[in-house]
Amino acid sequence: MQCFLALELPTAYQLTLGGVFLGGVLVVVLIAVLAKWGSYWFQAFMSGADVSMKSLIMMSFLRIDHRLIVTAKVMAAQAGLSIDRQTGMSTKRLQAHFLAGGDVMNVVQAQIAAHRAGIDLDFDRAAAIDLAGRDVLLAVQTSVSPKVIHCPSGKNGQATLSAVARNGVELRVGARVTVRTNLDQLIGGATEETIIARVGQGIITAIGSAESHMDVLEMPSKISKGAISGGLDANTAFAIVSIDIYDIDVGENIGARLQIDQADADMRIARAQAEGRRAEAAALEQQMKALVTENRAAFVSAQAEVPASLAEALRKGNIGRTTPRRAQRNSSS
């Protein structure tokens, strides 16, 4: 008890001095906060963007560009988009999309464009499209204003498609495909290369089913109708609006050239077979000549043995002697 009584209570002057010091520190902190984030908070407050001072301070600690977030919220609020903290484009959602590596401004601009065009596009789907690597703003613009794709694309130096009708005549065709972005299929849907490949396949199939190239030249719309009726935009990020043939030229007669090539091949085969038979005949002729030579040699060898046989007969006295059998034949005659 005596210890507590020994403590001296602060005087009124000391209390006043301490209060002034704390007040000064608070004022300095408040001035620093207002100097760094006050202008952004005031801008959001005057625009009805619903960005709290706490959120601005947290953005600095999270290394988020608070200027970008505030600008995006102001744009969304001024465009009439929902910025509700539960279901709309809240500050936390924008921060999360920024931290995920997304393009916040592109997403906001895409939503504004979709809202103006009456397209149903919420923030979650727009953010998902952006994080998937697609340009969501370009997708919305293409959905509003369809774009034209050339078929073929010309990347490999090919300006036209080559197809052959049933009569064997080649047609070179160039087409323009008008497409509109399908936002429902944008995530996981095939790209422009698939559309170009499918349209090219459809055009080649349509020309190949024509009886004559004249039928195609008379009504080029048969190609586009035949190509577009095959559901070429299934499982793609685009919806085909139309396929227009802008160039069609007559190429060479592939059927006649193939027939000529076949005739040349048949002639070469016949020549080869005739050459084979001639070689066989020549070989047989040489074989027979060798046989004649062999027989001639045997004949000469036999002729060479005749003198020796005659000499042997003379020595033995067989020449000029009548044998008993020959005498009997003479007497009987």
C-alpha cells in the first residue's frame, strides 16, 4: 500500500503534453494515409465505386496496382454494371483476378461492351475466359461485329483450294467465311484454324460430289450450301454466319492427265513385258546355237573315228571277207 502511495501521479501538464504528442502522431499518420490513398478513395467515393480505405491499404501490402483497381471500379460503376460486394464486380474479385495474372482492364472493358450490346456476360465467365488465354474483349467485339476469315488462310503460300469434280476437271476456289464468336463455347472450343480446315474440307467434298465442273461454275452457291450444311462450327469458339465464294478458276483436266499417265504406264509395262519375251527368245536362240555347235562337234568327233575304224578293219582282214550270214543270204537269193 505504501508503494502505491509512493508513486507520483502525472500532472495535468504531463497529461496535456502526452495527449498533444499522441494527437500529433495520429495527425501525421492520417496526413500520410490521405496523401498516398486519399485521392483514390475520394475518386471512388465521388463515383460511387465502393472502394474502402482499408482495401486501398491492403492493396499496397499485396503489391496490387490500386490505381488500376480504382479505375476499373469507376468505369464499371459509371457504365451501370453491378459492383455489389456479394454478386457483382467487387473489389476483392478484381484483386483476386489481378493476383491470378489476369488483365483486369480488359475484363472490365469486355463486360462494358457486352452490357451495351445486351450480351449476357458476368464477371466470373469473363475472368475465366481471360485466364484461359483468350482475348475476352476481342471475343465480345467479334460477337457484336462478325469478322471474316479467308479460306485458305494463305499462310503457306496457298491462295486457293484445289478440288476435282467427277468429270476430272480441277477447280481452284477461294472463300470468305463470316464468323461470330460463340461465348458459350469460347472456353475449350476450337480456334480459327479448325474453322478453316473444316470449311476447306466441306468445299472440296461439295465440289467432288458435283457431276461436272460446269454445274459448279453455273451455281457456286451449291458449294457454300453444301459446306455450311455439315455443322462445321460444332465444338468451336465461333458460329458460322455465311460462306461466300469470291474466286473460282478452272484448272487442268486431272482425269485426262491421269488417263494419259495410266496409258503411259500400261505402255511401259507392255514394253517391259515384250523386252522380257525378246530376251527370253534371244537366250533360247543362243541355247539352240550352243546345242547345234555341240552336236556338230559330236558329228566331227564321230567322223574322226571312221578312219581309225577302217584301219582296224583292214588289219583284222574284215574288209572284203564274206561272212556266213551274208553267204546264206546270197545263196537264198
